[in-house]
Amino acid sequence: MELALTDEQRMIVQSAERFLAQVADSTAVRTAMASERGYDADTWGRIARELYWPALAIPEAYGGLGLGFVEVSLLQEQLGRRLLPSPFFATCCLATPALLLSQNEALKARWLPQIAAGELSASLAYTSSSRWDDGGVQVYAQSHGGGYRLNGHYLYVIDGAECDLLIIAARTPGSVGEAGIRLFAVSADTPGISRQRQPTLDQTRSLATVTLKDVALTDEHLLSEPGQGWPLLRNVLHIAAIGLAAEQTGGAQQSLDLTLEYIKGREQFGRSIASFQAVKHRCADLMLAVECARSASYYAACIADECLKVDGDPIARRELAEAASAAKIHASEGFYQCAAESIQLHGGVGFTWEYDPHLYFKRARASEQLLGSPDFHREQLAKLIFGECA
């Protein structure tokens, strides 16, 4: 597999670097995360309607640019470097893959062009915790008058309080295991849906509680065929984990860059502490962690790109699961290592509000548990490699 970036991909990265350097400095990030929405609406408008980032992975038939998930992952890496609060991850790594993998052409034709045009943001109503399986579906869809009534709630829905479209995972009452799971695409302002933003450790990512009370839906809102809800949701979660791994890789790189910049200017005993052998060894370990995370996330992004094109292939699904778990493990642990060492190598100022290492440490700790912890993904890899007996 060729992992070298194309000229077009390099241009995307360079354009993102220039744009984010202008709009996502430390002051802008802190202002956005403290705002009522949790992000700057003007910046998101430029991302969506001037740069067309949400349109990258959407086919041209739906008004998109017809590229792929590799390009989305490259943008995720740059957003992770800046910690820019925005609905990009929820929209492009959770909701858009769910629509692309759906068999409901009417819903794809309705929602994908609006996402591509930057007219709405979207998210997935599902508990994004340290472990996920079909038991995490906490909303029930009761048959009612030829349609469904949805009741239940989800915690930790990414950008759930601000999005315009929700992909809702629900279970039919009485169903056992994966068979009864359904996915619905519905406007977030549908009667019966209430959303409340939650206080979080990582203030740069908005999480919400989404509650559904007698939400009336029909078969027209269904993304999945009977029996296909969980396979669709599982693939979406794997793809989202890969997008998150790319973001974590960017955060790890920036943590290392901030550390290197600081230690070059900090002097002890008449010379820069960057010249001390012990400090050099620690920075070399961090560089290795970043490169391992980047290699794993790039490879996983290529697999996700292929899976979005050949959904239903069991070999592709297995490769996607393996690649997602490997990327999430390396990126989670690499980001945490870089962020923790950044605070240590900054010395006493590393914990102060005025310096940025604490923001990256909080993002690293929160993202480590999001969409599966490293321990969870190790269990998944063991099951894939050695079978369920593992």
C-alpha cells in the first residue's frame, strides 16, 4: 500500500495549516471553547462554505468533491494540532459515514447535499464511552401506528447540543443482541428531542445529553434495513475511531512541538536544557510515539476509504476493525505520553492556565476514553486475531 501523500493531499494539508494558523491560535481556541455554542460560528462557516471541508468525502453526485476519508483524516490531524472547537469531527467522521454507508437513497439525497454545502452540521446519537457494543444502544423504538415512537437518552453525544441533524441508534423492544438495532436520520429540532450541553474535562470538545420522549418517526427515517443496523453502526464507529486517531496524532505532534520550542529557550547551568542528554532521550521517545501513531492512523484511513467504497465485504470489515483498533491504541497512548511529558518538561508553568500544555493534556485524557479505550481495543484485536475464546 502506498502511504506517501499525493501532491493534491499536500496542498490540502498546507492550505489547512495556513488557515488554522490564522483562526485557531491559543486566544481564539480559548474564546471559542468558553462561548455558548462551544465553537466560533464564523470560523465554522468559513470551513464549511468557503473551504468546503465537509464536502471532501461526499461523492459528486450529492454535491461533494468526491475525494475520500484519507483527506478527511489529514484535516483531522491539523484540527487536532490546533484543538480548534468545531462540528467537523461529528459531521464528517460520524454522521457522513453513516449516510454514505446507508442503503436509503432518499435520505442520502436529502441530507448529504446540505452537509456538502455547509448548510448544516450533524452528529451520531450514541454513547461515546470507553467501551462500545450493541448494549450501548439506550433508546428504544416502539412500533406505533405504522411508525415508531422513540424513547430514551444518550450521554456524551459529540456536538449533540448544537448540531442540526442527528443519526439516532435505537433498539426495538423485545429484540435480543444486535438484530433489533435501527438507525434513524432525523432533524435535531424534531418535537420530543431535547438536548443539554454537559460540563466536561476537555472544554475544547462539546458533549451533550440527548433525550428522546415519544419522538414520532416512520420507515422513511430509517438508514438501515432490518438486521443491518448494528453492522452499519459498528462500521461507522470504526471509521470515527480512525478519524479520532488522526486528530490525536495531530495533538501529539503539537505537544511535542510546544515542548521543543520551550526547552530550546529555557536555560539552566548556563545552557539550554535541550542540550541535556536526558532531555534529548525523552524527546526522542516522544518523536517515536508520534511517528508510530501517524503510521497507524494513515494506514487505517486508507482502509476506511476502501471500506466506504466496498461496504458489505467481510474482508474489508475485518481489516477496518483491525486497523481502527491499532490506530486508536497507538494514537491514544502516543498523545497521552506527549501531553504528559510536555507538562513535565515545561516545569512549573506546565500546569498554569496561561500556557497551553494543560489543554492538550485534557484533550488527550478525554480522547483516550472516547470511542473505545486502548484496553478495549486490545480486547477487540485479540478477538479478531485469536477468536472469541481470547
